[in-house]
Amino acid sequence: MKSVYLDCTDFGQSVLTTDILSKVPDLEIHVGDPDEGTLDRMMAGAVGVINGHTIMDEAFLSRYPTLRTIVFLGTGASVYIDVSAAERLGIKVRTVRGYGDRTIAEHAFALIMAGARSLASMDREIRRGEWNTPGGVELAGKRLGVVGTGGIGRELVRMASAFGMEVVAWNRSGVPADLPCKAVALDELLETAHVVSLHLALTDATLGMFNRSKLEKLRQDAILVNVARGALVDEAALVDVLRQGRIAHAALDVFEQEPLPRDHPLTTLDNVTLTSHAAFKSREAMTRLLSDGFDLLRADLLAYSAQDAAKAR
């Protein structure tokens, strides 16, 4: 059964070990973004596909009648694939979950530290020949509010608790009882936490959830961290509360528009730390992502092979 990996990145290729490759030994791998001709050639006759970021709308999916399964490398398949169309066409869409929970939580904690100690602003100032020594915040005993206790949120709760922070959490379906934190109402979390870290999926219910009203509930000395999705937060309102000093700092890895435009208002503020949607990107997380993705593809191909053999008997 023909299977292809359409758009392996250079970073992904660098972690493809023999053990991972042996899971789907006949997989054709294209490094980089394929041009239209290459993409069509690879897709022709393919039964299984690994997709990192290639757009697959209904018209695209309809062109390849042999396609039976797509493994999307990540959780946000619907951003790139018309999942409803795939379902109508009988194409299974797989996603890979949990691969980056620890890596992303570590990045969130790094942003907490950066915001608490003004690391980014000091770096910028020193490079400009300025020497300032801003006051920092000691995090031990401070309250961290974790919004969303999926895999990443749970990792951050454990990490921050071990670091000596008082951790409270809110989750739409309830906070797991085994976590070292206290479950509180969302408004209480926003109003009392010294640091608020967002770990929600982007859905119709959460789009723009952190609007001006929610942001104005934060403490004036609060640090807001977002490594989830930029569209959870009303960016214009966030810029306003930062400019007005209504909150102390925002540390952000995700934005409504990516890459973040050079002239975006967030880039003009000193009380902001910005990173380039890189929270997920470590060799360890990429290795897990590819290993798990290859496992999913292998399982589907074996199942289809067995089904086809049974029909032929």
C-alpha cells in the first residue's frame, strides 16, 4: 500500500531515527513543501498520508480516490484539512496528541520566569547600550492560575507546585482531583492570581474568551501567559490594558496573525515578552510526534491490508 509523508521539515528529518523509519519502511518522504506537480505525483495512488501542514480542501481530497487515512502531525487538523469532507469521502483523519505536553509546559514556565524578572527587556536594553536593573518578582508563594487542565495544563500545575507556587486551576469539565492545585471559579482565578497561564483549545466557545471584561479582572501586578492559541485573547484589548498599566506583563507565544507583523502594537511595548510559536519545538517532542504519527499510520495500513485480504478470500 502506497504511503507518503508530504512535507517533512528539516528539523523533522533530523530526528527520524532508524527505529522510527522502520515502522513504515516503504514510506516515501518529501523534505520541504512539495510543488503542485510533486504533490500530485505523491498523492496519486496513495492509501495513507502523513501531513504536517499541507492544505487539503474538499476539492483536493476528492482527486485521490485511493486515499483512506491521513495522519496529521499535531492536534489542529481542521486548520489544514477539511475534516467534514474527509469524513464524507470515507477518509479517516488521525491526530497526534500529548507529544508536546512537557515541552510546551516548560516553555510556559520559561515565559513566567521571563515576565517575572524582565529578562527580555533587559536583554534588549543591554544590546542598545543601556544598563538598567529593574525589580523582579520572587515566584515562591505566588499564586499561579492555570486555565485549562488538559495535558499541558496538568504538566504546568505539577511543575509550578514543585517550584513552590500556590496553584489554582479552572477547567470547563472540572479539574482532576489528583493535581496539586485548588479548583476555583474562573473569575476568582483571574481576580486573585499573580500569574495566569492559558491552556485551552480554540473552539467556538473559547474564541475571544479573554475579552476586555475578562482582562480587566486581572490584578494590576498580574502576568498573563499564552502558549495555547492567539485567538483566545482579544489582542486589541490586551494592548490597551498593557499600555494603561492595568496588568504588569504579557508573555506570549501565539498570536491572532502569525508571523506577528513587525509593526504590530505588541512589538512596541516594553512589558511584553514575545516568542515565535515555538513552545512545541524541542527534539524530544518532535521525536515523540513523529514516532506516534508513524505508529498511527502503520496501524491503519496493517488494518487495511488485513481487511483487503479478508475480502479477497
